[in-house]
Amino acid sequence: MHQKNQIPDPPPATADGGGGDGNGAELDNVVKMVSENPVMVIGTRGCCMCHVVQKLLQGLGVNPPVYEVDEVDEAAVAAELSRKVVGGGGDDGGRVQFPAVFVGGKLFGGLERLMATHISGELVPILKDAGALWL
């Protein structure tokens, strides 16, 4: 008789913010992290633009937590953030796209908005108002 060897699926990895099946508790945790941190970066795992966002903020003296989302969870996390944090999710531009930068618990924008605001000199005062910088 021939027996099939079944290898169980590994449990979802959630400690580093990635993996899993995008369950409700994990999504609620992301929403909570956004509201509790003056600056928060959320991006797709391995995204180079997320790395640039992080390095720009670190260069200004902000060390934001970065939540990395696996590609399979990207749509669920974006929809949950759009619904609970941004209050959108429709065609009105309230949809979260990664990398997403949250300042003061609100969606600030992505890399393009962050760079434009930095170049215009408006970013540091915004970060100070949010409590991310004390200088």
C-alpha cells in the first residue's frame, strides 16, 4: 500500500507584520498602530519605494515603525485602512496605496507627496506638529 505523506502548512507568520491570511485581528492591529504612532509607514514587503520613504524620514530624525504587507494580504489591508482610517474606499480618492505614510493618524500620502512636501520645506513643520520631531 502506498501512503501519502502530508506536510502540514506552516502557521501564519504575524509577529513581523507579514504573512497570515489577513485576518481581522491582524488588520485591527494595523489600524491601532496607525492611530498610536505619530508617523507610520505601511508598504509591500521588499518594496524599494517603502525603503526610500523610511530613509528620508530617518534622515530627518524620525524613526517610524514600518509595517510590511505580503502581496497576498495587500488588498485586504488597503481596504481596511481605507475604510477605518481614511474613511474612504470608494472612487473618491480615499483608497490607500502602498507605500502609505500616515502622520498623526491620518493618511498623508505616498512617496511622491512626501518628497514634494520635503522639497517645499513643509514636511518638518508637519512632523513637528504630529509629535514626531522635537527640534
